[in-house]
Amino acid sequence: MFCLLPIYLIMGGTVFVIRLRAFSDYHFEYTECDVLGSRWRVAVPNKADICTGLPDPVKGTQCTFSCNEGEYLDMQSQQCQKCAAGTYSLGTSVAFDEWDSLPTGFVTHGVITNEGNDQTDCSNSTWTPKGDYIASNTDECTATLSYAVNLKQPGSLSFEYFYPDTSIYFEFFVQNDQCQSTDSNSRWMRISESSWSKYTVELNKGNNVLYWRTIAYSLQGSAVKPVLLRNIQISGVAYTSECFHCKPGTHSANPGSARCTPCPADTYSNKGATTCHECEEDKYAVVGSASCKPRPACTSSDYFYTHTPCDSEGKTQLMYKWIEPKICSETVEGALKLPASGEKQTCPPCNPGFFVSNSSTCEPCPSGSFSNGTVCTECRAGTEPVVGFEYKWWNTMPANMKSTLLSFVMAAWEVAGEYIYTTPGDRDTDYLMLTLSVPGYRLPQSMVKDAERSELSRITFVFETICTADCKLYFLAGYNQWNNDVVERWNGRNHKQSYSYLIQSNSTVSFTWTFKRTDGTRNYSADVAKIYSIVITNAIGGVATKCRRCALTSVKAGSACVLCPPGHYMVNGTGACQKCPPNTFIRTDQPVGEAACIRCGPNTTTNKAYTACLSDCILDLRTSKGALLHYDFSPLANVTSVHSSPRFTSKGLRYFHRFNLGLCGTEGRMPASCVDNVTESGREVKGYVCQSTVVPSDIRSQSLVSSQPFLIGDSLIGVTTETTLGNISSLQWMFHFKISHLACAFDVSRSSDATQSCQQGRSATVRMRCDPTVTAKNRIMLPSNCSEGTCDGCTFHFLWQSQHACPLCTKNHYREIVSACIQGIQRTTYVWQQPVQCYGGQPLPAQKVSACVTLDFWLKFGVSTGAVAAVLLISLICYFWKKTRKLQYKYSRLMMTSGGRECELPTADSCAIMEGEDAEDDLMDLTKKSFFTKIKSFSRERTSDGFDSVPLKSSSSQTEIFVIGPKM
């Protein structure tokens, strides 16, 4: 610190001593600008209450004043001065490129996520300086890095970041002095493909607070790669009052430098250096080094082998190269020399779709032709080329592939004839990247009309990893030029195997294979990843490996294809079209012959394009007793969501799986979809059943964050009452309760997207259970023993309870109850059979009312009828008794006239009954007797010997004559 200087003043013979403060005791600052754009320069003490005699305020520069790059504002003179050599200035900007510690003004802290455990300690979950960059946290705590800046004029912010892992959320936003934040849609940071990405945003005049925020979650418990930040630069501060020293490994030789220059290889520099110093002969330094390191002895890890391109003679040879930059020494004791190149050998054939040109290089076949790697052949009439890429010979790196090493500019993958492999590299923590770029995809002309049901493209590769440490191989799909997602990952040693990935979007423009040997610092340079072949179909700009018949749909005019109508296949060798059997669809991967016609599953019908089978949600089933049940699931046709039970990571972050289901597949119906709203790619998958991982958090200013979507079922296999369809089963034990016999119909769908663990793809079963008490349409349950919806990770099961899953009601589902006849009225009421096992359909009939007769009326009617019948019966008895008496009398008269001669009947004159005799017979007994007296007297007229006495009347007297005769 400067000493205080005494100044002696003589005024009127008196000596005054005034001690002036040194300039190091205070510094100058500007006041806020007024409405005229003016300000004052004032002195501010560096320590409170110790300084007196500060310089008076003076008028400052205009608020619009600024200095150029390489200059700073000298507050003492208020003039711009050039920065000295070894320093730099951005003029109206500030930059932060050194991260040995957290720069002044930056603040970082970690807090628990909203849905996490309140007891979790997040105090150490912050952004950590790492020298050249600052790294984020990798756990479920929310880590925030902030910086406040006051801009004197509108400016901008730029920074570089590396964001390689989709298991961590990364957002950046700005709040101004009105506490207004950046729009949530623009907060998302794009995934880095293979190198550092740069982000720039405009800033408003005034106060601005910058926020970088991250939160990670790993569902598999694997390590998450952090987000890295570096080179943060802010413009609009109007001026800087000091220059910044060049960081170690850089220098500025001349005054007035705007930035520092990195030192070349094998040189180094300290902080604020004006020149770089050469390393000693036995030491080395990479570009931008702050010191030199001793050169180690060369080993087999310092070189790699490759195959030279084919020469004019069609020869190639095995060749060895040092890894650049070369840091090892061949003169140190025990060092290895670079092996000699191998003998020349005949080059392998070209990859399919290419041919050998006169210069011994492989050229693509012309359009409309194909090859197996030797000679191009034109596709014959009625066929079309199947374009794509098929790489299985690796003599040179294909034009649409590049190999990069994240830490150095050198090849990370090298060709080796039959395969491509990872080079040793410099560090085991390096990411060795191989990227395949594709401009897009186009279906063959014969499949354009069936684009919704046809497979857009598929990539298949054969690989192997040979590791002794915890190496990792990642396969990533890039959905635009900034963004890619990890599709699959393999750990440790993996034997030679094939992997296939279905491409569903034309925005998928790149594929990346990334190999990392270990997370530690041990030397495992011998660990290697090999890729033997890569095949991608329907790629724009690709070559043809074969030709296929065009037998599915019509194409544009002028096509050379001989096409068949929808639902027809081409008979082999004839070119004639034959109609497929009813209710079948055409398989696009087998377009020739009857084998292309695939029968639809039970209770499904083919669509209009004959490319898939659909269900209209209408189902008729016949029970074991022969009754026909009608089902209508159409009220459940809309896409429905169901969530699994919540799960928690080690830090307490809550997440769960969300399933979207589309029960039916009618023409033109929107299928279920799952989307990734974490990254800007907005990846979306569509099908019958899909799954995504959902985290309830506000890190994106949203209530739910969805990621990692994938398809479970993209085609409908069938709707059946059996428990098994094909090799897919829906078993009763998966759910708590016994499934009713009315709920045995279930949808079965399958996805053709195969994975490492699901070689046959994923599948889903949706079983319907009739429950008339459930009014909600989305009551879907997951298996009780498999809370994630699946027990093996490949087949997912759902139980859908609904009243709409019941059969439609018919007259067999209700019964009638007839009431007693009350006052001549009888009521008939209809009630459902219990338990109720139907819904909708025929409604319950209304109550019927009819007239009736009571019981006392019928009793009276019966008694009256019985009395009348009794009187009538007695009358009939009397009548026939009287008739019988008359016949007896006539018979007696007849016998008397016979004269006693036996066996001789009287003549007609004597035996005839004369007219009027009936009246005379009535006088047979002149004495009037009662009816009962006559019966009594009649009973006495019979003699004991069996003869009857018949009284006869004489015409001359009243004498009674009895004729005795035998009893008849």
C-alpha cells in the first residue's frame, strides 16, 4: 500500500499539514445514469470508515461510452487504454473461461426435487469447477448455477456446453428485473451429438439473472454423465475497467489483444504469459498445456492397425500407425518399435450395391440396378430396387460415416477389413464415437399408399465388445442435427450378436455408436468394440442390394413395375395377379407368392389397403350353452392412459410408467401415442399400446415430464376368448380375482421393434372384464404380481374393468314378476337376472297393467253351475225312468196278445199298437197314486217265483187281471 504523503501549506504564517489517501485505499465507480444519459465518477473506499479526504466527484463519461476489444477503461483518466501483453479484454463483454474455482458473481446450490424425500441432503449436489469447465450434479437433486449482471445496453450471452445423456434434464433460462422468465418452450437444451455445442441468447438492458439448472434420474441405477459448461461470455456491459490475464496454456504476445492464443503442442505457458516455452526433448505437452510431462515408453497401446485402400492392382495391406499426437518415446529402455506393414493381399469385394471401378475403388451402382458387391445388374421389369446401405467389408471408411474422439481430433474407429474397431486412444475415459449420417428415408413406390402401415426403415448391426473392465457401448439415434437419444446400451463383455432398431420418423438423420472403456483412470486400452456389419433399409441416397416385385399397390404413371391391385399377390414366375383369400392382409416383407397373404386373427378384419387387420370393437360370442352374446366396446375406443405404481430412485425422486392404450383399430382412427417432451426432438411413437416414463416435477415448468417412449404394440393380432393366441398368453393368476366367463375376450397386439432383451419384439394383452357397477371408462389394472405391467419385460398385460365390457342386454337377461289380481287389476313387472351381467342393448320393458277376475267370483260361478248341473241331472233321470216304464207296459201288451204260444209272435193286427193307445195306457190305473206309491207298488208286483204281475184292464168292468209270465 502506498504511504500517506504529507503536504505542507503556509497560509498567513501558519503551517497546515494535510495527509492525502493513496489510490489503493479507494476505487472509482460510476453513478446510475440520469434521464439525460449522464453520470458522475465517485471514489468509493475499499474499507469502510477508515478513509478521509476522498477525491471529489467529477462528471463521468456518457452512458453510451464503450471501449473496443483489447481495451479497458482507465477510471483515473476516464480514457480507454490498451491491455498489456499477456492480458486480454473483450471490450464491452466479460468472459469466464477459467474454472479452477467458482468465479465471483456465480452462485450454485442444490435443493430437493418437489416429489422427493424431504430428508434427503442436497447440499453437495451443486455445480463443481473442473479447471477448463464446470460440471453439473448427477443425482436427483436440483442443482442451480446462477449469475446476475446489469447491462448498460442490450447485449447477448453465449456459452458452450456438452450434454450427452438423456437421463439428466438440462435447462437454461433468464429472469429480467421484472422477474419475467424465459418462455418454458425455449428452455430446453439440445442433446450434444459428439462435441461441444454453442448456445446464444439476446439479453435486455438492465438487470438479468442467468440460470443453469439440472436434475438427473437413472432408472437402471447406472451412472449419469454430467452436463459441462465453459466459455461463458456476456456482452452489453458497456465497458470493462480491467484486463484479464491469459490462463495457463495460452498467451498474448502483443498489447491490445482481444483473446489469448493456445500454446502449440510440445509447448507450455503459465498464467499471463506473453510467449510459450518449448518442452525439453524427453517431455511432451498437448495443445494448450500449462506444463510438460515426461514421455513414456512406447507400448502396443500407442499404435493401431488399419487396412490401406485398394491400389490400382486391387491390393491392400495391413498397416500400423502411431496414435496422434504421439507422446511416447521409442528411445526409452523397453520401448516398442512400430511394427512393419503386412504383405499385400487381394482386396475384399465391394459392399452390396457397389462395384469396382477402373481405379480399383468402389462406386455405387446406377439407379435402377443392384449388385452383390461385384457387378451391377439392372432390375427386370415388374420389379423395383430395394435401396439402403449394407456395410460388411471395411477397407475404407464409408463416405457417410465419420469417426471422432471427443478429447482429441483423431480417428476413434478404424477399418480392419472384416470389421471396424475402436483404437486404443489416450485415456480410458474417452468417448470413442462412430456416426452414420442419413439424409432421410423413402418407402418403395409400391408401398407409398400404405405408408401408415408399412415399415419406414430399419437399421441392423452385428457387434462385439471384448472388455476386461466395466466398458460401455451406447447406440444413439439422432432426431435432428442437434439432438440424439440413447436407444440401447451394453455393459462389459458381449459376444458377437445382432441388434435391430425400427426407424419410425423421417427426422432420424444420424446414428452414433459410442464406446467408453472405463470411468476410472486405469489403463484398459486393450478393451475394444467391433462392428462387423451395418444394414439400413429404405435410405435416401442409398444403393440397391436386390430388386423386389411390385405387387402391392399402384404407383405413379410411368413406373416399370407390373402391379397388382390391393389384396392380390403376384404368382411366382408368371406376373399374373391372384386374389388373396378372404380376410387376409399382405405382408410387405414377402410380396411374392401366396405366402404374402397372412390371415387376420380371430374377430378382426382386414383394412381397405389390405396391409393390416382391424377391430371395430363389435364382438359376438357364443357361450358353452349356445347362447349368443353381443359386445360393443366402442365407448372405450378413445385412447386411455394408465399409470403404474410409483417408484423411487435412491435420492427419493418419484417416477412411474404411463401406458397409453387404443383398444380398437378402425379406419382413420387416431392411435395411441407417447412423446418425449424433455428434449427438443419431441420424439413420438404411435400404435395400439405405448409406454413412457413420467416424472412429476416442475423442472420444465410443467406438471409432468415424459421421456423414453417406446411402442409395445403397433399391430393387432386378434380378439379372442381363449387365454392364449399364438405365443402370447393372458393368464388368470396375474390378477387378484377370478375372471368372469363373460370377460374372457381380450385384444392382443404386437410391436415389431425388437430389442436386445426382446428379440421377437414386445406385445400386449388387454383383457376386458364385465362390471356393471364401474361407470368410469378408464379403470384399467396392471397385474398384481407385476406392478410395471410386465413380468418379463416383453409381454405387457392389462385388465380393463368397465360396464361397457359387458354383453349387450337381451330378453334373456331379465325375467317377469306377475302380481296378484287386486280389484280386477293385475301388474307385470320386469327385473334383471341377478347378478346383472349385461349393459346397454335392449332396455328393461316397462311395467304392464291388465284386467283380471278375482277368486270369489269364480267360486260363486262354480257353485251356481254345480247346482244347475245337479237339477238337470235329476230331471234326466226322471225322464229316462218314465220312458222305461212305458216300454215295459208295451212289452206286456205284446205278450198278452200272443195267446200263450211260445215262440210265436202275434200277427200284425193283434200286436200293432193302435193309434191313440198311449192315451189309453195312461188309464191303466185309474186310481191316482203318488210317484213314491207307484214305485212301492211296483216292487210288490214281483212274485217269489220270478214272474211279474201285470194288471190288465177289461173294457167291460173294473176287474184287474194279472198275467203271470216269466221275468224278462
